[in-house]
Amino acid sequence: MSSVFRITNPLGSPWHAVTNKGQDFAARFKYLGFVWDLTVRSVSLPDDKRERTVSKLTSFLAKLHVTRNDCASLHGTLQHVSFVYQDACSALPALSCFLSKFANNFVLHHILCAVLKDLDLWQACLTFPSVTRSLMRVCIDPNLHVDTSLSFGVGFVIDNRYAGWRLIEGWACETRDIGWAESVALELAIYWLTQQQYRDANIVVCSENTGVIGAFSNGRSRNPVCNDCIRRITSCLIPENVMISPKYIASGENLADPVSHGLFLGFGLSLSSRLHVPSPC
């Protein structure tokens, strides 16, 4: 800034003091409420802003009734911080829908269960300190295929290595259906990816189930247990700055099809089936 002042001072151009408003040029700086690091090309949420967001969220959840202004304020804050917590966008639709139910600023409503569930995910995501989003996220296609069959179970294949699990008897109950099982196959593959230290990447995952691809791409599903899978996946991906791009492939091209039917011959090594899986929602 001293160079700028040296040029503009003879012209009489007024400037606010940098100590009062603005900042000097630097490789790391705050702008628009975020911390930008040009050296490593990343953006993050300052700890004080993250703590204020958590405080606003906690205060909202503690209320017996909320107003439209309460919802709008929290919704705007979460939309803003989702620039860093991108995968948590899947937990915004319920709050957006809830906001539309207020006729005016004086109406009071109980917080809906769907909203509470989505805000639980936000609360979990915001507990991670120093979450950084890389602006250099690379696209990786590891040739990862996932599949499910009713005759055996779920599995995935990557680089001629496989992992498969048998579905236990009675698994299909309440809202658990083949779509849920396909979601679980994707979920298990993502747990394996994150445990392999994948970070700052957009990873392609091949699946033949268009319903699962659509639900994951939209960040939500009409099936509540599939939504639970999406939430667990999101909580797993955010700390690693990883995004998943599900890609549709025909059944005959799905390399995981034999594994989901319990046919493991022809593959190389078996991947470790011991995954760290979070507790069910």
C-alpha cells in the first residue's frame, strides 16, 4: 500500500487508514468473511466466525418457537459458510422449505423434525476446526465401481481389487429397499477412499443406479434412510475437502456386478473389509 500511497498522495486522493479500514497486500488475508491463502490456493472460515456460526445455530436450536427472521438469519449464515463447507449444502433444503411456511414476521412455528435433522449435520460439520477448501481440487477417476444385488449383497471394485459384504436376512424392512442398499454400497466405497488419504479432490464413482446418482447429486432423497447415507457421506467428505461425482454406467459395464453377486474369482487382491463406519443416524 505504501507504493499506492506514494503515487496517489500528490493527486490528493483520500484514503482510509489501513489500520481502520482495509489491509495491506499479502499472500494470506481476510476478505468477504473468509481467509484466503494465495500461496497454497485455499480458502477457510476464520475460527471466530465459525464459533459465531455455531453459537447462532445453538441458540436457534434452543428455542421452543422461531420466527421468520430467526430462520432467515440462520439460513443466510449457513448459505454463506457453505462456500467452504460445500457438501453440507445437502442439509439446507429443509430449512429453505421451512422458511417459506412463515406468512409474516410475527408468526411462530415449532422447528420441524426434518430441519432439526439437517441442522444436526451442520452442527457436526462446524465442530471441525480449521476446515480448508482447496481451490486446486483435482478430478480423479480411480476406476471405482459400486453395485448391489438382492441375491448376495453390496460391493465395490477398484483397480482389480474388490470388497464385498453379504446383506443379512431381513435387511429389507420399513423404508430400506434396493435404493438404500445401493446407497450403502456407495457409502462403504467412500469410507474406503477417505481412509486411503484421498484429499482435495473430486473423485468419480461409477454406479448403474440412476436413483442413487440423482439423490447424491441433488443432496437429498425422498427416502429417509437414503438421506441418512447422504448425511454420513457428507460428514466424512468435508474434513478431507473431497467431492464425489457419481457417474452412470450400464449394468453390463459395471465391474462390481460379479462382486455384488458373491462372485470373486477373476479379481486380484481383496481389499480390507475392516472400515471405520460411524454410528447409524
